[in-house]
Amino acid sequence: MTISRQQKEKIVEELKQRFARSQALILVDYRGLPVAEMHSLRGQLREEDCALHVVKNRLAKLAAHQAGFPAVEPLLNGPLAIAFCYGDVVSAAKALTAYAT
């Protein structure tokens, strides 16, 4: 599916705002996680005031750079999901760790 330049700019702007609002970011490799489990994980993270997004690395790198987080850019390689934590970071990390084991 091809994304237009206008759609990409909108995605970058939304990601930039998420980077700026987040207290912490957790990058996770989601390979092998079935869709139903990903949906369940997103629901659990939502309860912890955290949002999990799968985005194109190039767009995430642009947003991180524009938001003033260049240190994140080298980490954005391969199939990753980004957990943007707005509330309790520890609870979100525990929920993600539970899925990793």
C-alpha cells in the first residue's frame, strides 16, 4: 500500500507530538506476535496510559529528529513497535515484559 506524501507528513506530525508528550519510549520487536495478542497487548497498555504503534522506521526517525530526540534514531531498525508511555512507565514496562516471556 502506497502512502501519499501528505499522509506521511500527517503521520510524522502525529508521531512528533507523541514523542514530545511521552515520559518514556519503549521499543519492542513484535515479530511472531499474533494479531489477537497484539490487540490484547494494546488494550493492556492503554489501561496503563501507554500507546503501542507500529510505524515505518523512516517516518519515526523524521519525527524523532523533529521532536528533538536524535538519540532514538539509531535504534529504529528492523520491525519495531514503539510504546509511547504517558503515565506510569513501570506498569507499561511490566506489561510488555509479560508478553516477552
